[in-house]
Amino acid sequence: MMGSAAAAMIVLAAAGFVGVDNPSTAKNNWMLHCQGCHLPDGSGSADGAPSMVGIVSRFLSVDGGREYVGKVPGVANAGLDDTALAELVNWMLQTYDKEHLPANFKPYTAQEIGALRERPYIVEAADMRQQLLEKMRSMEAAGENR
């Protein structure tokens, strides 16, 4: 017999979003807390907010990338509780870069987001992003897929 947690994961996967109880709420939270800089379509802004489209899930495939996603200032300092923020991050990954979501994707949990928010990146976020992008390029050049 299937446990309730396993059944819930199947229902969520069938709905298209793993780790997101309410996609409408997650989307509304994106609109309220993220799209001002990253724009409604996730394409980013000329003022430095990076695009999420086709790239954000790739961070999960490099060492330090998962932590980066949870520690960037816009995530770590969002005016949401840890549960709502975990769902927003999971929704964002699956909305703007589903094609690069790792096959073994483990959704962010409220506990994980809470721990990451305790030590957010401040001034080092841009440098950390560049380091992670370099890791991605090196992996691609070596033909590695994680």
C-alpha cells in the first residue's frame, strides 16, 4: 500500500509541479516578490537581475549551485515564510527552466530554505554566480552532464 507522502508526490508530479502545493499561490508570490526585477517572463532586466529562462535549474547541477539559489539576496530576503518561499523556488525552477531540471531533482523544503536564509549572500552573490557559470561551462566543455 502506498504511503500518503508517496501518493502526494504522484499527485503533485501529475499536476506538473513537484514540491509545490499550490502553483497559483507560487505564481502570485513570483509576481509580488520577483517579477519587478526578473520580469513576468523571467527574462531578467537590464539593471542586473539575471534571466531565469533556460539557466536557473542548471545551477542545481554544479557543486554549490543549490545553495546559491537559496542564498541569493532576492530569495533569502524575500518577505515570505520558509514554506511559501520553498514552493516559489520550486515553481520558478520548473516554470523557467524545466528542461535543465536534474533527473534526480529534490524539491527545496521549508527547512532547507530556512537554513540557507540564515547565511545569505550579500555582496558576494555576483561573484558566486560567475564562479558557478564557469563551472557549468567547464562541465559542458568536458562533456559532463550531472
